[in-house]
Amino acid sequence: MHLSEPDRPGPGPGPGPGTTLAQLLALIASGTLDVVVAPCGTGVPVSDVVLHDPGEERDEEVWAATGLVLLAVGVDVASADAFDVLRAADRAGAAAVVMRRGTRGPRTALLEAAERGRTALLTRRPGQGWTEVLGRLRTALVHSAPDRAAGPAGVGGLRLGDLPGLANTVADLVGGAITIEDPQSRVLAYSRMDHEPDPMRRLTILGQEVPRWRVVELRESGFFQALWNTDDVVRLPADGRYAERLAVAVRHGSEVLGSIWAAADGRPLAEDAVAALATAGRAAVPHLSHHRTWGRAAAWAREGAVHALLTGSTQAAHDVGIARDGPHAVLVAEAYDGRETTPGDTGQRVLDVLALQAAAYRPGCVTARSGRRLYAVVPALDGEPDPARTLLATVRSAPGGVVLAGTGPVVAGLAELPASRDAAELVVRVLRERAARLPAAAAGSAVASYEEVAAEAAVLRLLDRVEPLWGATPGPVHALVEHDRAHGSRYGDSVTAYLDAFGDTATAARRLNVHPNTLRYRLRRARELFGVDLADPAVRLLADVGLRLDRRTG
């Protein structure tokens, strides 16, 4: 098909005070877009980024706006449609048009037409989805706008995408408790809790989303419709069950990025809470836009940096935004259900809540997940012996699920974090062994600091060293253990109970739920059958070590 050449346009607009194409390209990741032709340079101003599908009817109002970056979805630079799209974009005054590069690259006719026009021709590199490109460009556009760069008073200075920091800052401005949610009412961040939260806030935080029945209520009452269709703060009156709420939508143009909710937190909201929340809604745009585009990749990179910190790499401190020097401690929390397989959703949900709590706990507190474990690096205040005490209390009070959590000792610098991590993991092992000895009905979340279980932790370290030697030195205890495994007898349990009770037969029998004479019979048979004579101090030591190792291996 022959395509006529468009009329030669006049010179494009010069760079204005707003965002330029060059600024957008500098802010997005390298390798996303390539500039093929830029007849007016990349200093042209950009007003917005929009999608265009040539298979759909064109929206003339959108195309009439100058300074657009047009994403031509489904258009290959080598296709016949490419020329028509470029010509129409050029006549509308678009700053740039982005097409799929394809395998052959642009045709000569397209390059010549682009050189004669004023609209830059860009190509999307393979492996980059249109949704991802749109999100990155819009995030860059919001972040680079002069009226957004500094942020409103009180909100400036936050790292882009720092939603917990934003929540805490807005809480200070509004004088209440803040929750930041996505459009599906899932919790993205919330402010630190200085007071006991009301029931709805507690349910929302623990579930990491607004309860479904509450979402239905708000939708059917028309509240969400009002919230998503105005830039103003919307008031949700108290209804006898829950306190009054204020909410504001966070939007970029017509796109709703999420919402910010404020509730009284043990004190009335500030007199200017409505104005402060409206300001926060505008200031949150670059943060939520950044979160939507980069959140997942950034979270992975951040978790990787935290894991590097836990192995002693202090260079990772820059990537997570914490100081290299200064005291820190490591918290380890593990979802536990008595099996060696990954537990159900309840324990994992408690870990998710703990991660949110840690993010809002204090500046510099960072977390990383590894399977069914959550690791948290917690900065300590001067002279603070247990900086994670409040986080441990969160685990202890969380309903549903069983989580075991322990903290290592405070270390002077990040280079010593591996030692605190090892100690915290050892605490969790101690708590796991305690839980394994309890009836299933008595299982519950348990927490401890290293100092509280130091003796048991030392025994575990000792057993770790002894275990490789134990199998190479068979003796009476080995024979007893093998008999129990082969025949289901209870000689090992009986010896263990007797040792734990310091030789008090009545106490040991009560713990085993047997008659004292039954216990005495078992101990006598252990001596007769296997040579396990508990009157011999050496045998007592070997029995204690061997039976502890046997419990460890099941």
C-alpha cells in the first residue's frame, strides 16, 4: 500500500518548564526503550503517557493533547500501520510514539518520515511488556514533575516508594492512625501503633486487607463510588461499631492508584486533618506509582540485600538505606505446625503481619523472607538490650497460627549481624524442640530472646558438635534406641523422664502418666537388656546426650 507523505510541520515546541522526554528516559531502567529518531531532540516537553491500539476507534480528545508519549500497542515498526500511526501522532503534536521493534527493524520510509516530522520515534525492546513500559513512564513522569519533586511540607525527603515512612509521616500530620491501601482494599502500609487499634483497624492489619464483608458494605452504600470519583477527602461517619474515618483517593490523572485512610488513634484527629489528608493524597502519587511499577522487583532486590546483610556484607547497607555502624539485632520468626513441611496460611499470615509491623516499627528496620521464616534486622537505641521486644509481643498476641520467634543479642555493627542471626536461629530451634514435646492441643506461638534460653542454646551447639561422633561410637544407649525404634517400646522415654526429674521416680512417673512401679520396672529392664545403668555417672551422661540426639532425628 502506498502511503502519502505528510506535510512538513513547523519546528516543534522548545523545552518548557515541565518534564522533558530526556528526563523520562533518564529515570526509567536502561534497556527499556531505544530512541530511533528524535528530529527535535529529546528536550521536548511531555504532558502524559497514553496507550493507543490502532484496532480501536481513536479518541480525538486524547489525540488533541500535545506533548503525549503515545504507546502504539500492537504496532511493529516494520508494519504498514506504523506509518499511519506516526503521521497521526505527528499531526496531533505528540512528543513521541513508541512501537514494538520486531525482528526486522524500521523501514527506510518510516525513518525518513520521522526525520521530516517533529515526533520522536522510539521502540520497545523485546521482553518489556506494554503494561510495564506504561507504568515505568508514568512513574517517571510523576516523579520528575517540578511540583511533585519536593513534595508538600512535611512529606518531602522520603525515599521514593517508602510507603511505611509515608504512613508514619502522614500520621504525624493528621494526628491519627494511617492505612495505605491499593484499589482492591489490600494493605500496602500502615503507621506505627502508639495505641491499641480499634477492632476494624486490627482486623484490617492482621488480614492485610479490609475484611470482605466490610468491602461489600462500603461498595453497596456507595462509599467507594464517592471515594473513587472525587479528589476531595471523603468522610465515613461512625456507625456505633467503628470510629469515624477519613479517606482520600490517590490518583494520577484518571488512574486510581490506591487510597489513604485516617482514624482516631487514642486521641481526636487534628483540626486540619482533612486538609492534611488531602495534601497527603497528592504527595502519595509518586510513591504509589513507583510501588505499582517497581514494587515487586524492588522488593526482591531489597530482600536480596537484607539476606546479604545477614551473611556479613556491609555493602548491602546502602541498598536498604541503613547505616553501616550502630547497634542492631536480628529477629527470626518461623511459622510452625509440628511438621517439617511448609505450614498453612495462618502461620504465614502472622509472618506477613509481623513484616508490616517491622516496617512501621522504627526507621532502619528491614525484613526478608526465606521459606517459612521471616528475618528482621532491628536497629537498637543506645543501651537498649532488646530492641525487638515489641515485635516479639506482636507474635505472642497474634490470633491463629503458631509462630516461633527469637532474637539474637545486640551487635555493635552490621559486620557482626551473622552472629546475631545465628543466635536468633538457635533460639527458634530451642522453641521448636520445646513445642515438639508439647501435646498438639497445647501448641501456641512462643517467643524468647537469646539470653532467656542461653543454656538450652549452648546444649544445642554442643549436640551439633557431638552428633557426627555419636554414630561412630556405638554402646548401650544405641542398643536401647534401636530396640525402641524396632519394637515401639518406651525405654528411652522412661530414661529421659527419670533424668529430667533428677532421679525422682514419682515425679518422672507422673510426667509419663504411669505408675511408679511401672517406671522402676522399665529402668531395671533397661539395665538388664542394654546395660544402661543409671547409677553410673558416665552412663547417665551418655544416655542424656544419646536420647537428646534421638529426639532430634525423630
